[in-house]
Amino acid sequence: MPLIQFVNRVWFDAGATKRIGAELQRLGVKRPLVCTDRGIAAAGILDQVKEHWPEDLPWIVFDGTPPNPTEAAVKAALELYRSEGCDGIVAIGGGSPIDLGKAVNLLASHAEPLAQYETARKGQGKIGKVGPLIAVPTTAGTGTEVSVGTIIVTEDGRKSTIASPYLIPNAAICDPELTLKLPASLTAATGMDAVTHCIEAYLSPLYNPIADAIALDGLKRSIRDGALERAVADGSDINARSDMMMAALEGALAFTKGLGAVHSMSHAAGRIEKLKLHHGTLNAVLLPPVLRFNAPHVGTKLDDIAAAMGLKSGGDVAEAISALNRRLGIPASLGAMGVTADAVDEMVGYASDDVSTLTNPVKPSAEDYRALFGASLT
């Protein structure tokens, strides 16, 4: 079974879940808290993991992770962690439970509130060593199992990015078998999250040829080789599931370069509590207009992306993404997702302040964001 060691230990293969006991033992964890959500439990995925759970370790579960994890949920999980005398975390699920697990791990050894650690407020220097954490992704999208960051809606209403090398999970168990029950709609949405990570990371102006190569390979696997559409069409296709799980991991490794305006805008829209919008779906909808906005500022990089996606020379990447969205059943606009024009002013403010704006190929002004949001509503 392949062990990949890049930023952390990654066991990557069908059946990799059986490694969880050995990793807990290696880390010296005696009372882990399992961070997950009710959907993972209802789908039977927790039962799959529990089959490989060490008999001598307790099974302590927090399943109250919301779709966009909040500081309130982090505190609730932290209370359980402390009351049960836990000494480590196993985060099982998509990006939300793993991000929540990272935040719980941070507050288990650091003072509240979370907002003080936000990257946009230069809070990363306040983050030191944290406890052991194992990430077990059950979707192929965020790649948070290998990333430095966590995204939490903090008590001040911000969808905050908190990042530090200390937040990287000690180990990741990447088992594509855990994604076989993922519905087609979530397969599409999380897959487009991975695609967006690869594209925005490649377009970031920061210098990192290694990250660039990883990003292009993620696009090749997911789009040119057809893994995303194959996984959506046939959820039991283990080869497609495996390639998408790798593409998600690669997207997160690549965005060490930073992301861009797509993520700034999706973070801003994702904080609209009443809508509970899916991050990957937002990225998919926002990616084409942002690509068109960035096109004059990226040199020949869009040609490289087109080649990685399998387009003909000079192919229109933005239009290809729009066509892919249609084939995957992604909504056509923010308006179709329930976002209304009266939300634009607030979204502009949050997007302008988002840390991902700093690594967009060109910094959008508030008026640029207003125009992008306006174009994305219809």
C-alpha cells in the first residue's frame, strides 16, 4: 500500500482505512475524538471506519458539524473533547468535519477566540504546536487532509481562513472506497472544488514550479482523463474515485501558492447562513467569470491549463468549464442557487478583505467584485 510523504504521511489506496489503528498507535493517542457529521453517520461510512477501530480505544463521536463549520460548533466539539479527556482527533468526512477537527485541535491548546488566528489579520504567528490529528476524507474536493488551513465561520460573522503548518494533519487516510456512496451531485460539487484549486493555484503569481506541476497533473486526471465525469456517471468506478481523490489532494498541495478571486467570492457567498451554499458548487459557478476577468493578466498560463484539460490549442478554458458544469448538473448562476442582488454589497466587502484576493493574478477592486457578482447572478 503506497505511503506518500510530502507534507505529512498519506496512506493512499483502496482499503487504506485499515491503517488507522497503526497511525493512532504511532501518535500515542489513547482517547481520540471523532469529528464528523450526521450525513457521514447516516451513510454508513462511520461503520466502515469503525470496522478497523482498535478494540482497546473508546469510540467518542461528535457528529454536529454543520455544512459550513462555525465557531459555535467548534466550541461544542471542544467541550466534548475536554469532558471526555481526549488526547487526539480523528476527523472523518468532507472538508467541513476535517476543518472543524483542525479548529478543535487548535483551541484545545490555544486561547479563544478563533478570529485572532485568521490569516487576513496576520494571526498565523500566534499558532504553535497542537495535538495529534488524523484526517480521513470521504469526498474528493477540498484536500484539507494535506493543507495548512481551515475555514471556519467565526463569531464575528466572517468565513475566516486560518492557516499554519502546525494545522497540517499528522496523517491522512485516503481510501477511495469511502467515497463510493457519495451522491452524484456531491461528487460533481466536490470534484469542481478540486478543479478550482488546481486552476487558481496555477494562476497564482507566486513562484513554485513544483506546485504548478502538481496542479496540472490534477487537471489532467480530473478533466482530460475524465475521472470527474466518470465518477459522477458511475459512483462505483473505483479507478475514477481514486483519480479524483488524488486530484483533490494535488489541488491542496498546489494551493500552497495561494488561491484567487474565485475563493474570495465563494467565501463571501458561503457565509450567507440562510442559504447554506456548498463551497464546491460556488467555486464551479464563479470560476468561468473570474477566468475571463483574469485572462489579460496571466500570460500563456491559460494555454497550459487548456492543454492539461485536453482542449485544442487556443481552447477557451472558461467556456470549457461552463460546458463541464452543464454536463455535471451544476447550477448556472448564483441566482439559481438563491443569491439575490441585495446581498451583493455585503459580499463585495467580504471578498475584498479575503486573503485569497492577495494571490489573484491581479487584485480586483471593489467595483470589479461588484461587476463579477452581478454577472454571476444570472
